[in-house]
Amino acid sequence: MDIKNIVCCCLILLLLSQAHTDAKILFVSEDSLTGEGRRIYVMDDDGSNITLLSHQPWAGFPRWSPDGKQIVFDRRTEQNSNVSNIFIMNADGTDIRKLTTSDDSYPSFLPDGKSIVFDRDEVTPAGNDVESYLCLMHLESGVVKKIANVDVNVPSFFPDGKHIVFSDIPIFGKSGSNIWIINADGGNLRELLPPLPQPRPIIISRFYLKVSPDGKQLLYFQSEVIPRRVDGVNHLIPQAYRYFIYDMKTGQSQKLKIPKNYKCAGLDWMDGNKSMVFTAFQDKLNEEQPGIEKYTLYKYDIWTQEITILKEDMVDSFIFPDWISDDVLSVSPVGKQPIQWGKLKAFLNTRIEAIKAFSSSLSAFL
């Protein structure tokens, strides 16, 4: 066996003994009894090693950068305020910086990691209305560009960087929300899913959408409610909650086998296109008051249809999950510079025969 291969294999084995990383899930946790907190955490995607990243309260919708080095999120200016700004921080929770001072929310990175897309609400010059915009910010320059005059909920880019998908904002008791797609330059706005029928007794809203890593599918959540006014108070009476995978090629939606009383507060793909992480509260259907909404973090295996609990608590809720693969995350061997785990695994695959040969030679020597 070539001496170079022996040395290389020894170095690989040494590196493997020192380097390790796991796929991670970002999420927000809050006290379900009081609604206080909403701080950002990260954990391994098996539910272990929970770490608090940000002590700042009232945070929402954290999203990984494509390289796993940064996290963007929105944060309310006050606990009971509807106004929020956008922040960015390192993946370990350091160097938190405010990116916007307007009423901005639902940030998400572009595939190149150099810009973010988000929703912005601005009071009209007359001061009697609010205009909403889909916006793009270049992170290095801080320049914000208004792409389209639309009210968006959780916008997200396709991996090719050419299209943005989002859901619109429903009007309480009047309309639901559908999923839309628009070109990255703001052109060709159109409904991605078939239009919702009007009028109808049940209001359907589709949101919490996530594009698959290969851009071929779309996860989304659907809420079905009936508006009702009781003693002067508006209520949305839940009828069903459903989870779907939309196929971009066929234009068809596949319903996942998740109980219809599982009310969602965020979802994402896991393990490529094989699984889904989602957070849900087991609501009481056909009732006016849901009670305390305590959200549990689940994993759903798309092939086996098995649901497993990743994290639950007697008090805390877990909301807005965002998964990132261990192929992306950097690992730091002791005394070494960060490397890409995915690159290391690819390198190992090219050396598998050398490793086998080395093992055989070592056994014969011993």
C-alpha cells in the first residue's frame, strides 16, 4: 500500500475521532401560560443539546443562512406590539445586529446568502392606511428594494434564486389565504395553488410553506375554520387542520397523515425530502375557545407516516422550527480550522477503498 494512502487514512481516522456535527433545528420557545419569552434556541435534530442563542425576548421566525453561519429573525419592539424589526446574528448567538427600523417581519435568506427577503408594512402619507411590500435587502450595503406591493406571509426563495413563494394575509372572517409565486424581480405574480372557492362557509388558509431543498416540492399547512360572532366577540371555530406536499411538476397536492386537530405553528423539511419537522398544538375542533395553546415539536417520516415527538414540555411551547443539514454546518476539530462536514464526507467516499486496504494491511501486520 502506498505510504501516502497510509498517512492519509491515519489522518482521516484521527480527524473523525475529533470532529463531529449534527443536523440542527432552530426554534423559538415561549411560556405557553403567559406568552412571555419567545427566545431563539437551537438543538440537534434528535431533540438533544438545546442551547439558548438569544436572550432578547419577543423573537420570531429564525432562519438559517445557506452556509449555516448566520441566523436572521424578526423581533417585536414591545411584547404586545404588532410592530417588529429584523435582526441578524452569528450561528452561535453572538454579534446581534438590527437590520431594519421599519415595521418588518418574516425574513428569509436568498440562496446566495448575500440578501434577505421580507415583508414590510408602511403607513401611507395620509396616515389613514397601511401599505405592504415584499422587500429585498442586500446585507453588505443595507440597501432595501421594494419588489412588489403585496402583503406577504413567510416568503421564501426557490433554490434557483429565480422565484419567491409566499402566502397572502387573510382578512378576519372574510377571506382565507392562498399560496402565491412571483419572479425574483417582482414580475409575473400569480397563484401557485388553485384559487380558493368563493363564497364558502368554511374559510381556508394556506401558509407556513417551505420549498424542498431540490426545489421540486412545497410543504404547506392548511387551516379550515368557520367564523362566528358570540356575545359581540369574533371567533374562528376550527374544523380541520391539514398538511400537504405540493408537487411543482404535476401541480398536485398530497395530504399527509397527520391528525386533523394538530394546529401548526411552523414546519420545515428534514433529511432532505424524507421527513418533516413541525410544531403543533392538539386543538379541540368545533369549539369556540382553544384554551392554552402549548405547541410540541414533532418529526413526521414521509415514507412510513410515523409521527415522533422531538420535544415537549409542561409549560413551554416550541414554535417556528427551521432545520439545517449536517452537510452544511461547519465543524471544528480540536486545534483545527472549521471545515465543511459535507466536503469531508465526500472526501471519505473517494477514499473508501484506500481505507479498506489500509485495514487489511494493518490486520496482516498485527
